[in-house]
Amino acid sequence: MKFFVDTADIDAIRELAETGMVDGVTTNPSLILKSGRDIIEVTKEICDLVDGPVSAEVAATEYDAMVAEGLKLADIADNVCIKVPLTFDGLRACRTFRDKGFMVNVTLCFSANQALLAAKAGATFISPFIGRLDDMHIDGMDLIAEIRQIYDNYHFDTEILAASIRTANHIREAALIGADVCTAPPAVLKGLANHPLTDKGLEQFLADWAKTGQKIV
Ligand code: E4P
């Protein structure tokens, strides 16, 4: 499973990228707002830090304007992945960008039928939003499983990018189902390393080590 970091926070991306666990980055208008940065400048910085796809989202909702914005975003760096919403105009723009050879992430997906359309439009990634479905008491993981089955049935190349991830369990379950990628906030990705038995075991080892009176360096 590939890991994308869901943030426009440069310091957080750099810290995780240094571990080699970052395969890409996703941003959206809300994350750009949170960063307080200019979208073109911060996207360029992220693309310089990370080799993999960096999703940058268009803000327009009408086809012609979406294409104009997407082309400007794609011009930032070779690893920009143009992010478009899962609307009819977004799907049209997706096909246009794909025909021009750009990567496209179709976002705000909440149904298997939407994911089917995105694959037909040639999307590089489809982003089903797990957490926002869970918020409505609908199991977001069921959607990941449905899309996995449909894409496998028809051998679509579109990668399932599990998004709106809030917990470590979301990542574990999406990985078990076979999502190709998950994008998660930095704190959730870092939190995967935590286990109370690791902490307890380390505490015991350190106590015993102190009793030896030894030093390694
Ligand atoms: C990423 O591509 C999505 O925009 C993001 O995961 C949405 O997450 P949220 O539902 O926590 O805002």
C-alpha cells in the first residue's frame, strides 16, 4: 500500500518524507487555507520535497475554467496530479487532462457508481471519503470494498486512494481490503508506530540497561 500525506504543511511533510514512507501528497482547498500559503508556491515546495504524485485541486466548477486551472497547476511540476471533484464537469475535465498525459485524482467520491464513472473517465486515482461517510453513520469501508470489487471485475487501472482517513483502524482495514493508496493526516501516519506494549517493553529494557552500567558509545 502506498502512503500519501494529507496536508499542505511543509514541515510535517519533510519530517515524514525523511523516513522514506511518503509516496505522495494530497491537498485540497481547506488544507491550503489551513497552511496560510499561496497554492502555487506551496505546491511547488511540496513537489520539490516529494518525488511521487502531489494532488493539487482545482477550485472552478465549470469545465472550461477547470481545464484552465488544471493546466496552470500541472505547469508547477511534473509530479503534480490534478485533482477534480466528482461532478459531470469534473469527469469531462478528467478525460481532457488524461488525454494530455497528466495524472488526475477524482475526489469527493461517495458511491461505487461515481467510482465506476471516474474509472471510465480514465482517472489515475479515485478518492472515496471514508471518514465523512462514517460521520453520517454509513460504513465508509464498505465503499472501499465495493470499488475494489468493481475495479477488479473489469480490470480498471484506476488506483483506489482511500481518503478522509481519521484513524489507524481506517488504514488497517483499507489495506486488508486492498486499497492501492491511503492518504492520511501526518498525526495518523505517525501514530501507526505507537503501541502500549512497545512503550512498556522499552521502559523495561531501559531500566535493565541502566542496571548494567554499560554505554554503547
Ligand atoms: C484528500 O484527498 C481529501 O481531501 C481528504 O482526505 C479529506 O479529508 P477530511 O474528510 O478529513 O477533510
